[in-house]
Amino acid sequence: MKLIFTISSILLFRINSHAQKVFSVQYANQADVKVFVVDYENQADLKVYKVKYQNQAGKNDGKWFFTEYDNQADKKLFFVEYQNQADLKIFFVDYENQAGWRNKAKQHLMY
């Protein structure tokens, strides 16, 4: 029984460790990743869909859940004013199936 519990705990931790729970911070020095929202889909590194519930958050696939508190998030984001200040360029999509990486070279930023 202990073995099953231990394995279940490890698997649950691994699943949650890559969930895309994000928090928007007020200052750049608080952020893990600096983000710029582009006007057009073809300019983005990542197409993002904002999910309504935490359990819908994806595993680094562009499905983000914005948390209420920074300690609940896996990544802290700062939205920059200019594109050249950003580590990652994103575009918000209207449908869940549109979310995903366009530039996989930047994928490591959200792990």
C-alpha cells in the first residue's frame, strides 16, 4: 500500500510540475519570464489560450491559468511594453485547440 501511495505521489508531482499556472507580477525583477503580447499570430513564439480553471492548465502547451497569488504559480510573468524587452512573444487565441508553440526553441522558458 505504501508503494502505491509513493508512486502515485511521484506521478502527481510530475504532472503538476509542468502545469502552466502563471502569475503576472508588477515588476520585471520579480519575473521568471518577460512576455510581450504581439498583434499577429505569425509574430508569436507561443499561442496562448487562457483556461478558466486550474485543472485545465496544460503541460507547456500554451494553456495558461492565471493564479490569484504568486505562490500558486509555476511561472511568474512580467508583461513588457516593447517587443525587444521580451524573452517570449505570445499571442492570445480564442480557442483551446489553437494553443501551442510556434518557436520550439523558446519552449525551455516555460519549464
